[in-house]
Amino acid sequence: MPTEDAHGRGRPAGGAASGALLLCRAAPAAVAPAAHLLREPMLLAGAGEGWSVLVPEGRPWRHGGEHVDRVLTGWATALAVAAPWPVLALWWDADRAGYTLAAGFRRPVGYVWLANGTAAGEDEAMRTFAARLDLDPVLDVQALDHLTRPDTDADARARLRGLLAVLTRAGVDLPAGLDPGAATDQLRQAALRSNGVRELEAHGLREALRSELDAVERAALAPWLPWAATPQARALGAAQLATGLSLALWGLRRHSGGWTAAGALLLAHGALGLTHALTHPRD
């Protein structure tokens, strides 16, 4: 039986049994600059029209003793606040599987299944998930609702495959071999065989920010950009500083690399925006 930590949660069950994918609702060219901010080696590939998939190397849970779900929630949150598109994290280990959907500054929504497929989440989470991804409010919601009901033939990983089946109607088409339940090494090998795959190395924060800002500059977000020196940019910078400090401190206390990275990203964005507003006042 799995052991439990001080919070009543199962300890990491071992890297070989764990895996994760990050689905981004954007083209790979838009995802790459933001993904550099996570400072984690990843493989990036297209995953259908308007979608990309990131396959992480997985050092935090394979060698660092962290929970894969905590790491992925932090990463998804960091990516979502750095870009104008939602991020869906799929994760699994020996005991559980689940997802986290992050979109902007809204609270992430997630769902968990135990290894045997028993639902351990709230039905409202599925409805929120469908609404945030603009899924069909009837057909898709019914299919998602089925994933929360008892089914002796569906384990946790079958539930994730069912979730992906629903997302195919939203354009998701994962490269062959990127299957929920596969070990991290298997996922990376499969990703390397896909067309147009890109290897993202772990760059320093300074270089990552420059790359990310170059990409965002081309987006229709001018009033919110750090160098715009507008009231919107200043307000966003202040909010990012406050939120980033809280997230970073919480992550450090919990020894969570994912949440610490999310906090560091917000702090960097907020500091950049406020600094530029002070040194380059708008005429």
C-alpha cells in the first residue's frame, strides 16, 4: 500500500510510474518562449489544430521526490499567467491520475481519479472545465459527466483517455505514443518521433524573459505590455508582484518547485512592468 505524508497524501510512488503532459491551446511558435520560463528541459510538438503539447523531462518527481500533480499545477499556472491561452496539465502516478486546467489569473480547476478509476473530484469542476474550453454544453458535458460515474472497466488512465477523446472535438490530436499512463521516458521517445518536435533547454530566467517578451510583443496585448506604461500595465504589474510573492513563499514552504516557479515568474513580470513604468513614463 502507498504510504502517506503529513497531509494524508500518498508519497511519490517513483519516477518510473509517473508521467505528465502539458497541453497548450496555442501553436508551438507561441508556446516555446513561455515554456522557457519554466526552466525545465521539455519537448514541444504540435497536438492538433491550434494546440501544442509539452513533454517534460520530469526531474522534480523522478529525482526530486516531489508530487507530480503539484509540480504540474504550478507549471500550468505559470504558463497560463504568462500567455493569453489556457493550459491543461495531465498527470498520473502509481496511485492516482488527474488534470489541472489553468487560464489567466482565474483559480485553476482540476479533477482526480484513484488508480482503479474511482472519482475523487467534484462534478462542478467538470462543468467549469467545459465552460473554460468552450466545449459543447450538451454533448461534451454529458461525456465528461460520464467520466465521474462508477465504471468497473475504467481505471484512472482510461479516464484520462476518455477526457482526451472529448477534447478531440475541440481540435486536440496528440502525436502517436503520447498516451496517458506511459512512463516519462516512453513519452519523450514518442515525442521525438513526431514531426516538427522541438527540444527546449532550461535557460536562465533573464534569457527566457527576453525570448518570451519578444513573442508577446507581436500579440494584440499592447495596453498591458510592461513597456506600454499605461494604467493597465502598472495595475497588472502590481497585481503580479503581490500574487507572485505569495505563491513563491507558499511554494518554498511546501518545497514545491512548480509553485515556486510560478511565483518567480509573476514576480519577474511584475517587477519588469513597474520598473519600466517608472523609468519610461508615458507622455
